[in-house]
Amino acid sequence: MSRILVLQHVESEGLGIIDGAVRRKGFVADFIRVFKGERIPRNIQRYAGLIVLGGPMGVYEEEIYPFIKDEIALIKSAVKEEIPVLGICLGSQMLAKAAGADVYKGKKKEIGWYDVRLTDEGKRDRLFIGLPDRFTVFQWHGDTFDLGTDLKSVPSKCLASSELFPHQIIKVGKNAYGLQFHLEVTEKMAREWIDVNDKELLSVKSYIDPKQILKDMSAYIETVHRYGEVVFNRFLNLIER
């Protein structure tokens, strides 16, 4: 039975719809709950896959959050061993950092429903082939990153972009993917994020309306889940191989 290691940074950001996909595959997900002070393992040897979830911290805040260095080291080892890695939001930023990229604050936050566009590489990629060239996703981030060049034998590619952020999906090496957005999010999760992040939303009230985000939920959530099921099942297929 394959085991997947999941790094969870805050209680409100769990696996979402990925949990059902993992269970249907018969895999076991072992959680490291960083917000409870649980330690990051030094290597990935026991696991067939790694999922790194989102969180409000910045990758550049290593002095405040010492676990960031440990996570990046773990991601590096997984990438080098070609263990499938899926980074979501903060997890995608950590993957980019592991590949040598700079991670930094963007000019503007993306919170709510936004379109992303697949690049030519993305349209041909095994996780995203057959998806529309342009589709709506749920975003909640303010940081962004460049493409890394440190791992010379492990190239980084951009598979999707948005109007505000050029790197929305990245692929590092053969089996590591970073999604800046949230295909895993459920309606319950989105509502909880709006509740627990009220101070952040207050700071961007001039251009982000939480009420409108909730109003648009019914228009987008089913499609987000449909695309999410495709992408996550294809990712888990990499672990089966």
C-alpha cells in the first residue's frame, strides 16, 4: 500500500477534494501538521509521494518559520529522487524555491475566482492535456516566484499563467508540480478562509469583495472540482507507476 506524506501548515487548509481521490486509489496519507509543531522528516524514503499544502506564511520568512528550510530540503530530495511532488499555493512557492527560484511579494493579491491560461507546454503536459486552454480557478495568494535554475539537471517549466502572475503552474523535473491556485478547495473551506482571514480581506477591500466571492461560488465550484478531479487523479497515477 503506497503512502503519501502531506505537509499541512494551517488547520483550515487541508486536502479538500484530494482526500477522496487518495482514498479511492487505496493510498494512505500521513500528515505532518506543522501548525502543531510536528517535525519535518529528513528524507522521503518511506513515501511514494509528497503533497505540500498552502498557508499564510512567506517562503522568505525562514527566520520566523524555521520549518521552511526543512521543507525545502525535503522537497529537493524528493525532486532529485523523482518522487511525485504536488505543491499547492505556499507548496508551489516552496517547490520553486527548492529549484533555486526567488519568491517574493506580488504587486497585487489574487483572492477569489480568476482565469489561468495554459502555456503550450501546459497544453501538452500529462496532468493538463485535454483541459481548456483557459479556465477559472480559486486563488488566495499575494506572493509569486520566478523559475528556478539551481537544479541544472532538473529543469523548471511554466505550464500556466494569469493576468497578474506569470507563473501559475510550474513543473520541476519529471514528477514535481506546483499549483499557485486551489483546485482542491471545497465550498466549506472557502467560507472558512473568508472567516479566518478577515483582517487580510480588510486590507484589500478596495478591489476584493468577499460577498461577491461567495456569490460567485455556485457558478464556478463544480467546474473547479471537475478539473481538480482530473488533475489530482493524474498526479496520483504517477505514484501508482
